[in-house]
Amino acid sequence: MSVFEGKAWISNQGLLDVSIEVEDGYISSVKKTNLEPNKEKVKGLILPAAMDMHVHFRDPGYTHKEDWRTGSESAACGGVTAVVDMPNTNPFTSNISLFKEKEQIAKNKSVVDFGIGINVEEKLTEQDWFDTVPAAFWKLYPYGISSEDYFRLAREVLDKTKKPLVIHCEHPDHMHNNPLEKLSDHTENRLFAEEKCLSEMPSSEYLHVAHLSTSNGLKNLPALSSTEVCPHHLLLNLDNCSTLDCKVDPPLRHISDNNDLYNAYRNGIIPILASDHAPHTIEEKRSDTPPSGMPGVETMVPLMLQEVVEKRLDLSRLVNSMAEAPADRLGLQRGRIEEGQPADFMFVDFKNSEKIKLDNLHSRANWSPFEDWKAIFPHKVIRRGELISENSEVVSNSGGINLFD
């Protein structure tokens, strides 16, 4: 049995001095501590570890950008002990055999626990494994598809699913490919894509809107749906990140969009924080045809912890959005420091703010739009009772499990 003593975030109560007992990877008790002299006290705060339900670990098919080992090491050093990987690998994760192949890769390489999304394709709901595959959710993309088929497939899955349908919320008819000379050209190409997509989506409790990016998208959220926001759509815009390195789908927008999204996030209207970690090498980003996407799983929590320190965000809202809300949305019993939950923690010292340096990050992409931004990285991260990173160094080789098995 392991015992952790210190000031911990306890759901619905806030920061309390507690003694957390851990057995076989789970929390066996949480008690008020007497801070006895012979007990080792955790430095700083004990927070629930984060769950990032939107990452692209690029494995299989694009492992020069990232793989399950480097992606999960990035997650671990950023305070994230569970991720859900998106299906747009090569080949797309779209059937049971490809799902099992990716699952095995993750089990062999991942330092953090995981889920896997399955791509929505024709006749998905007719497959004999549709109701039994241990996937986290279904994912629907608007690329290479007509708008009629896009919305038809969304309705078909929503009518039959017991899992979330995660949509990339851009309307196929409003995604243009005019040549790019500057980053704002990409924004112009997608100017109305998000709001038009959301205005046509059906209302459903199973609908989840990925990476919300605009004020008008926020106004058009379908009833009953949930949504997420990423740090880059809260903190970056065409003024402070204007090079084509920052090309991402959906695009960066304006400060007014940042402010509206941030206010909705603060108030819980946008319940979930996710990274949309989508690494490409810097050579690819600086080519004549830069792909969309940026790394983010390692910097997501540290950036937002800095926001807490600078009093732009309440700690309660951050903990809920990074740990409790994603777990609840996916039907998992995790994300809280309470008896029976997995022993997934991060230890954080709010006095240890530092600038983000590429040499300290673990993604194979080896760049970040947040280089030199101030952030607070956890000094220890524990997954199911096991230390997996310490002082931004990985101390575990594997051990991740599929949380949906």
C-alpha cells in the first residue's frame, strides 16, 4: 500500500489536507490527515491527473511525426494519464481488425491509459461489432464527403449509438481550398464552416462537438450536445500566431473569438478541455503545402495551470474540465480523488512557473506554438499508483491499458 499526504483537490470540497491510501492501483481511502511527523508530505498540490479525449498519436502510418511511445510520454510529462486517439491514422481505424491492430500497438508502447476512436464510414451501424467493440466513441470527419452524406451519416449513427459521436464541426460545402499566402487565408477559407455545420446538426445527447473555435459556432451549438475547447483556440489568434506554422483545423480566429470561448469555458458552457494534439514535423509545416495541426498534449495542462496562477481561471473549473468532465462524458469512473477511483494524480507547485522550452518536450514534432510561454509543469505524475514521470522525465516504459475493455 502507498500513502500520499498533502493538500489535494477533492471534488465538491476544494483543497483539503488529506491522506490518500492506494492499493493495487486504486484509491482505497481518503482521510483527513494529522500531518504526523513521520509521514512524507507531498510538495505543492495533489490534483487529479488529466484525461485528454482528443489526440492524434499518428501510429500506425505516420510514425515519423509521432508514435504511441513519444505521444504518451508527452502526455505523461504534461499531467495527462489517459488519452483517446483519433482514427485518422494510416489506414483509418474503421473496422474491427484495424481497431485491434491499433489497440495492440498502444498496449505495447503507451505509458498512459487510452481509448481509441473509430471512423464513421458507410454501413458502420450495420456491422456485427457495432454494439460490442471496446471503442471510446465514433468520429465523423467532413473531408472527402458530400454535405448530404456527412449529415446523413451523423443522423444514422446518432439514431443507433450508445457511445458519443464526435464530429469535426466544419460544413463540407464551406471548406474552401483557395491558395494560402498567409495564415489568415486559411481562416477565410473556413470562415463560416463551423457555424453552418452546427446549425444543421440534429439535437442529441450522444453528440459531441470537437475543438469549438468560433463565437458563432458557440451560438449554434445543437441542444443536448457537449463540446470541448483547446488551448490554442483560447489563447492563440491571427495576431499572436500569424505564421503558417499555426495552420490548424478548424483555423485560428480573432481575439473576440478567444474571449467568447474563454468566457463560455469559464462558465462551464464548454465543459471539456482537450488538446487536439496533432503533430507534424517542422519541415512539413514549413513546406509549400503545410499540413494542419500542432502538438499540444504536453503543454495543455501546464498552460492552463499558469492561467490559474494568473487568476484568469478558477482551479475548480480547470480540474473539472481536464479530469472530471471528460471521464463523465465517456462513462468512465475516474478523474476524482475519492475511494474506488484509479490512483491517477499529478503533483503541482504553483511557485514553479517556467518558460516552455523545446528541449524539454517529448513530442517527435519538436516544435510548439507556445515556445517561451510561461507554464507550470507537474513535478510528479502517477498513473494507477505508479510513478510515470518526474520533473519532466519519463520513468516508465509502458503499462497503458484500454479503458473501454
